[in-house]
Amino acid sequence: MSDTEFDIIRRYFTRQQPDREDVITGIGDDAALLQMPAGMELVVSMDTLVDGVHFPRGTAAAAIGHKALAVNLSDLAAMGAEPAWATLSLTLPEADANWLAGFSQAFFKLADRFGVQLVGGDTTQGPLSITVQAHGFVPAGKSLRRRGAQVGDHIYVTGTLGGAGLALQLAGEAGGELQQRLDYPQPRIDAGQTLRGIASAAIDISDGLLADLGHLLEHDQLGAALSIDDLPRSAAFAETVKQGGADVRSQYYDLPLSAGDDYELCFTVPEALRGQLASVRQQLSCACTRIGIVEQQAGIRCHMADGKRYAMTARGYRHFGASPHG
């Protein structure tokens, strides 16, 4: 690296911006000094993105900068939290000025949108890897959690499913809306906060619906029945699958069930609170679709509109033993 670590931090990550009042000391000291608001609990999430594993090699720096923060904000959304602070650990093969500019600009654009202040981190040389830790607040006792679903609760998802997975499958040839879904996921912060007191359990969909819903259900040793024709798919997804030929049926059903990178929320709502959900749905920045119901019998059973069971082998992204993005 021709630039030192401190040159990179000063040039790309130390910004002239209004500081949050709860940041006593941010970038520029040995550690951040932060003030927790009274009556709030701290929610912390951390994710690492590795070149060729979590994003395809050659992905634009701006897309990586956005996604590195977005995936952490999605975890905060699943807990019903309000984002506040972030730290960034950046490992770079070299100090490429254009790459750093694109990465940092996209990172801060998303951070500014949600009032997040970068308060520290680390920069070093090596294979491209990005680790972000995000912090947020939730009123004491009001967080959404994976556990809490009960038999008879209705299962919902935000947004649409399968688009990011289809873009990844098309290896850069998707373009338009589908590529945006893969490169620039939108954390559902407003939905998470709105669902406090309504959802009995929640999780973000990062590894695929079946895998993540399975994580939600396993805490309470429950199962689910899903209506796979009700899974929300974008018009761009449906049209691209239709034009693609090949195994249209498999793509149309399997990708929304198993593809990762959607970063939507999956949550459960008791029957008694469905009316309350209906009354706040107009406040959300995304659609909200009922896709099934929680059952006592373990496992997730998928049914088509005609009542027939639908079986598939893919269960979602695996962090070890999975095929890299290449």
C-alpha cells in the first residue's frame, strides 16, 4: 500500500459531519466512547463479507460498500432496533483510490439514510474482506426475537423473494431490478420497528426462506405449512424466469424458498393481532405478505395452490461447504 492506514482512514472514512449526541469520542482515539440512552437496550450485529464468497469477484466497490452495512442493518431490523453506530474493519489487497472512493461513498450514503455514525474500526492489507459491526437501540423489553412463535401464528414476509438469487444465478447478466436486489439490498428498518408489539417472532432472510424460517421455528420446536404460490415475487423475477426456459418450475418455486441475499424480514403474528398488523401495513415502505401458518409438527411443509405437496432438495445457503460466488 502506498498510503498508510492513517492516510486511508483520514481520506475516506473521517468525515466532516454532525456527530450524534450519543457519540462522545468516535474516530481518532484508541477506542470509541459511546453513551447509551436511558431506558434502551443495546442491539449489536456483526457480519463479514469475503471476496468470492459473499459477493462475486469483480463486484463494484459501491455495491460492496452498501451491502457491507446493509446486511448488518437488516439484523437490527429483525430485532426491531433503531440503528445508531457502526465500526468497520477493512482488509485490502492494495490502496486503490477509485475503489476506496466508491466503497466509502456508498457506505456513508446508506449510513446517512439511517442516522448511523461510523465510530471506529481497522484497516490492514491482505485478501479483500470487510467486517462491519452495527449497534442500535430498542426500548427495554420490546425487542423482536427468533423465539416466541406459537402454534396458529400466521407467517409473513416483507418485500419479494428470489430476486437476488436469480441475479446471482445469471452471473451478472440480470441487469436492472434483479441486479439491484443482489447488490443493493434494502434493510427493513421501518418494518422492524413497526412490528414491535405485533410480531411474536422475527428473523431476517439472508440464507434463504426455508433455512431462516427453520431457525425461527427450531427455538420453540415447531413447524410450518407454507403456501408457495403465495410467496411474493417481483414482476421482473417472474418475467425473467418465464423467458429463461430451462427448468422454469424449479426456479419459480425453489429460488424464493432457498436463495439467500434477499434480506427481507420473516415474522409471525398471532391471530388476535392480525387486525393490528393490517392497520399499520400502510405505514411500511414495503409490501407485507402472508405465506403460511405455524404448526405443532416439526418441519416445514410446502403446498401448492391445488393442495399438493411440493418437495425440493435445496435448503438455503450454508456458511461452510457452500459453493462460493466465484
